[in-house]
Amino acid sequence: MEESKNEEVLFVGTYTDNGSEGIYRFNLNLDTGELINKTLAAKIKSPSFIAFSPDRNSLYAVSEVNDYKKEDGSITTFRVKDTSLVNVEEQSTHGAHPCFVGVSDDGKLVAVANYTGGNVSVYNALENGNLKPSPQVIDHKVLDTSRTAHAHMASFLNDELIVSDLGLDRIKKYKVSDGNFVPSEQKQLVVAEGAGPRHFVTSENEEFLYVINELNSTITMFQKEDGKYYGKKTYDTVASDFEEESFCADLHLSPDGKFLYGTNRGENTVVIFKVDQTTGKLELVGRESVKGDWPRNFTIDPTGKYVLVANQRSNNIVVFNRDSENGTLSFVSQVDLPSPVCLKFY
């Protein structure tokens, strides 16, 4: 008899200064929208971001610390066996407080953004998923002496490495030359001064790139023309009458690309935009309360039916049903977990 396929496996990275012990695993019941079977998958210090290799045989987790070695954080490689995690090795990220892991489509490269370190480390991965030591370190601190570099996301797009730097208000682009990454033809995308670019996504055809800006609570849309991205429009993520402090966190497109979602820490909402498939422009659908405090990362399950939000300060993960026609969200369930920050489906 075939095993019922009405569950998805979810892995959760946490901060461990509040009772959490590392990476947790849940099952999402696709019929009820409930998270069940909570398990501690791996004991590790503050795994604030996790990512799988394309073959799902390896999981990479950064420890967002500055004392692994002198002023360095660490990255741990786990082997995934039957949705259990086996610790393989831990090594330095060559910068303090790593906060993001990006894996290339072929699994051969792994990039880590070091927030306080203001740099990016790019590792070569072996066929078994293990990371070779001595990564290439791209230092953003040398790029702009008047600002403080804060690399926040490092992701591979085609053969390029794209890095958002919250401190420089730039999205830096790098290409491979003689086995190393060097600035590409379009070296950077620029957002408003003080915007603080945090995470970004591209449409499936890569014509549009959306950046969520942490510090001024906006999303900037870039459009590709002749191979380069140009900033076209910026949208507010919080309500115009919200007067308290709020900071954006994460953003994702729905699987069909028709809706863009972003999290607001402070207003404590998910903002929902409809995406014009032709122009890439956004139209506000609305905002949904996250039923908690300080939403960090969120994820949309592979079926597109549910949106799950990690609320760091209220220590819970909330599951919403997603209306695929209208993009709207409705509360389904929640589960308690200390300081959840990163959600990834297996």
C-alpha cells in the first residue's frame, strides 16, 4: 500500500538563546493545514538560515554567531537521511553573523552572506555535498568607506551571484572569471538611500526582480532591458496610517507568479500584491495579520495552498490557507516554537 502523500516535511531554523535547541522538523498535514510531529532534527547554535542542495541530500545551516572563531560565524553541512539530519562538518564562514545561504542550481556552489562581517563567502561543493575549505571571500567593506556593509542575501541567478547589501543600499552582481567571481557588466542595482535592501526574488522568466527593503518598508521592482535591470517603481509595504516602527523581512512569489507576499515586522502583517504578468507592476490586494509578533521568514508550501510564517518574538509558526484566485490569506492553525526564523520544505 502506498504511503499517503497528504503531508509535506518542514524544517525550521531558530535562534537558540530563548529555549530552542537548533533545527526542528514538522509534518504539514495538507488536508487540515496543521503542523504535527515536532522533532528536534539537529542540535546547533542559532541556525538562522538553512538551505537544501538541489538533490535534497544535503542541508546547509549557518550559525548566526561571531565566536565560532575570532569574529566568525559558521556553516554546518548535514547529510539528509530519511528526513533525519546527520552532522557532517562545521567550518568558518569567514565573517561574523552569517544570515543567509544560497545554493546554485547545480549544487556545485554555496554562498553565505555574513551580515556583520560585511562579506560573502563562496564555497565549492563536492559531489557528496560537502564544502571544500578556503572559500572565495568577497569583501563589501572595501567598496564603500562611508557606509557599513551588511551583506544580507546571496543567491545564484544563471551564472551570476547576486548579493543584497543592506548597509550599502546596493544589490551587487558578480560573474565567474577564471574560477572566481568578479563584478559583472552591471555591477550593481541601486535602491533609495537608507532603504536597506534585504531579500529579493525574480519572476520565472527573470524579466522582473523585486527587492524588499527592510529599513523604509518598501518593495522596489526592477525590469530587465538588454540584459540589465533598471529600477521602475517602489511600493510601500505598510499601511499609510501605521505610525509605529516597522521593518520588512522576507518576500516570495506564489508558485504561479501571480502574487507577491512580504512580511512586516512591527506592523506584524503579510502584505499581498497582485503581479501584472506583462508589466511586472504590483497592485495592493491587502494585508493579513500574522497572528504573532515579528514575522521573519515565511514560505509557501509546494502545492501553493498554504503560507507559513515564522513569528520570532511570539514564538510561533502560523499557517494560512492561500486563495489561489485572489491571493488572500486566512488563518488555519499555529504551533509554538521558541524563536523560529527560517522555514524550508524538504
